[in-house]
Amino acid sequence: IVYMGKTDVERQHANVQKMEMLGATVVPVTSGNMTLKDATNEAIRDWCCHPSDTYYIIGSTVGPHPYPDMVARLQSVISEEIKKQLLEQEGRNYPDYLIACVGGGSNAAGTIYHFIDDERVKIVLAEAGGLGITTGQSAATIQLGKKGIIHGARTLVMQSEDGQIEEPYSISAGLDYPGIGPIHANLSETHRATILAVNDDEALEAAFELTSIEGIIPALESAHALGALSKVNFKPEDVVVLTVSGRGDKDMETYINYKNKK
């Protein structure tokens, strides 16, 4: 049984069809702004109400311990692969820069896992700026959030002065979350990572640029990481590894609508 916000069911229809074809029951969640936060609420609520016959699982580095740690460890195969491929291609097993998008933060956690203590490696994380971090229509949690608790984890949370969760906004379903994985909140707090907000338009333009140059259509989440490239001052000799965390099949409708508007 997969809980998914109704908004995300509509904008990721292809993914929903695949899950249903594979035997899953997809339950559209209609509370809140009907995205990732609300789906997580309902999944945890179901688990708490049916502990005898239910096992809860999530693919992001959010929620109660041990889930953020488990997901980061499982995703760490990404940084293992980065080390292996860099050794083959560059003759060294570390890059100068690692770049990834963060919503809940699973692909980013996997990308940086084996490099966190390596000071030679600069970490750049791109979060969803939405329509701009000053517009009230954003999911830039690290830049806008304050310390709080969400889904059983102490982290940075977009919240009102009274501690009420504020609704995030991003054109990307996977980044539309008012919290962030505790691991990423810590990286920001300790200044181990540079956090950049990438707006909807910047991400979309970066996606079309990658598509035209490389023939790779990235997921909208990954497009935010691509949008961060122009915001960093690289040296010509820098080795930069950017994680494209998914394919853009599920986001085709958004891409086509954007292109038609242009």
C-alpha cells in the first residue's frame, strides 16, 4: 500500500501506473497540500494504528530513527560507485565537488556518504527555491527553516512562530517537503555543505540544457542540482560529480507544458 499525495498522483501519473501494474495499491492523500508531507503523515498514521500486521518503509532520509540512517546507508552504494568510477576515469577516488538535490535528501545522502569526512571534497546541495525564497512559495527548507520536529525527527522545519508546519511549494514532487533529512540539517549547521536554492525556472532551463547537450532527460528533482552549476565558481581543472537521481519520464507533462508556454 503506497500513500501518495493527490497532487503528486496527478503530476506523476506514469509512476503511479507503474506501481499499480507491479501490484501496489496507491492511496491518494487529500489532506494539507496533498504532497509528500501529507503522504508521510498518512503512512505513519496507518503504521501506528495497525502495528501487528504493518511494516512501515520510506525511501527518504526523513522520519523517526532509524529510517534516516537506514536510507543513507542503503543509498551509500552511490558514493561507492562514484569512488570506483573516478579511480577508473581520473586516477583518483575523490572529486573536488559533489552536487546533489535535496528534498528529503536520500540521493544526496548516498552521494556524499563516503566523502563526508574528506575535507578535500566540497559538498553543494540544491534545494527547491520554488518561485523564490522570499515569495512564500518555496521549499528551501534549510534556508527558511528553524529547528523543530517533523515526523519524529529533530531537524530544520518550515514553520510559523507558533511551530505550525508551513506548506512548502516546488514544481518538483520529490522536493516539495517542509523538512529536511537530519543529516543535511547537520551538514548545514556545521558548514560542511554549501546550500543553494534553485528556483523552478532555473531547474527547468537546466533540464532542457542537459537534454539538448547530452540527450538525457533528467527528473525534475535532479534538474535542481543541474541548476546549481551556474551558481558555483569552478576552476577549469576541478573534477565535479553531479548526481542525476532519476529519469524525467514521470515529469514529461510538466516539461511539455513549460516548453509550450515559452
